[in-house]
Amino acid sequence: MQTVRLGRTGLEVSVAGLGCGGHSRLGMARGRDVHHAADMVRHALDLGITFIDTARAYGTEEAVGLGLKGRRDEAVISTKAGVGRGDRLVSAADMTRYVDESLAKLATDNIDVFLLHGLTLPQYDHAVAELIPALQRAKEAGKIRFIAASEQFGGDTGHAMLQRALADDLFDVVMVGFNILNPSARQRVFPQTQAKDVGTLIMFAVREALSHPAELKKVVGELIDRGEVDAALVDREHPLRFLRNAPGAPSTVEAAYRFCRHEPGAHVILTGTGDPEHLKDNVESILAPRLPRDMLARLDAMFGKVDSVSGN
């Protein structure tokens, strides 16, 4: 397993991280039980994955705690708590309680990285005034080590919240959406994280549009119709088929992971599944070499200006 320094946290972590949410939630979203999910955590450790990302909302914190029993020192744990919806925002007392509840479910004395989950620009001022101080107090108490935030990429595909947060330099780690179809973090996020040595967790490397050909065709067709992608540069029927000409003839999924893994400023590439063999395949894709320069240039010409889709 390749490792990377997670920015100014100084944590040395695997470049592949186990994502315990998404459409699978370690298989629990498809009917598997907490013990199967815990086994997925153990499989990840056996593959050399040391970064485990979960969240209060995923319902997988208990599974992570079970999977790490007796092996806590092998993993860096990341979890998250939401800040509310609309005008109903959580209080500092709520956030303090969320930290304690996550500690109990994870069966650990401390959480390495604690994120405000899906933070949006309208919620940002409240988070700064009320929630970050609560997390700082939890940090002082030894309950968490580093304070972080994830963006709500599906509704903030242009990274408005992260651009403001990075300017204020309040977070040691950020979770950012980045993929072949929307690489806008390349200009709007990574220059700032690199300048300030902020760790990055990459989500949405592969979602629906990059794992299902019909959805990819639909999304790219819509981008062409809106004038965001030049139709002359894209095979509308098979937009990414040319990637199979790369060394190793990668699938679209493998190419998508390789695209993210070797992006300057990208640290941990998150991947989630409830299938051990699928996890192994995804890890191998993340560890594969950089895509050829000509293919990266072609992808940039095709999608380099897109900031309106998440790929979900």
C-alpha cells in the first residue's frame, strides 16, 4: 500500500481510504448486517488501508468500532456530524453530544479526524460561531485530534463553501468532490490546500456516471446540450471509451480512480463497497500508475471547464 502525509496533521495514511457511506455503506444499504460491515473493515485493514471514513448519518460507526476491535492502532478514524437542514441548525451542545455518541459507537477514546458533514455556504457562519468552538473544546479534552469539514458536493459542485473555508484557514482536513467529469477542484480547491498544507479526502471519484455506461452517456449528453462540453471533442455514445487505450487497458472505473490518485493536492481517495473482491479491485485501481499525459490532456479539453455536475 502506498502512503501519504495528510497535510499538516502529519498523519501518514494509506492513499486508499475505506468510505463507509455512499450507496453501499459497507453492504448495509443492501441488506447486510453490522457483522458483515465489520468484516469489510477488517478486509480493508488486511489490504493495507489505514484510513477509515464513516459518519453519524451513515449508520456504520458501530460496524467500524467492531471491525477495529483489537486493531485500533492500525487505523486513522474519520467521522462526521451534520450541522442541520435549512434554518434548523444544530447547537454547540448538540455537536458536543454528537462527538460523545460517535466515540461510544466507535468504541474508541479519540477520533483522529472529525468533520462537519456536508457543510454549505449558508450554514458556514453558524458553524464558525457555534460549532467549531465546540469542536475545539472537544479537541482540548482529547476527544478529537483534528477538525475538518466536508462539502455538500451534490449541491455545491463549484466548491463555494470550501473556497471561503480555505480562505479562513479553519480546518486541518477537507473532504472535496473531484472526478473526471468535474475537475473544478483543480483550480478552486487544491491550490489553496497545497499552499496551507491542508489534508484532502477525495469523494465522488467514482459514482453512478462513472460506473454505469448509460448514466455516463446521459450526463455527458446533458453537458453537451447545455454547451458546457464541446460536442466536437466527445464521442456522445461512448464518451470515455478511448481510455481503454491506456497501458493495462483500464476500465472506466479504474481510469477514474487513477485520474484522482495522481492529481497534485489529492491525498486520500475514498472507495466504498460491501464486497471484498470489489474493494480489492478498487484498491488495485487506486494504486495503478498515472494515466498517460495525452489522455489527461484530452480529458482536460473535454471536461476541464465543467463545474455543474457531481457524477452521482
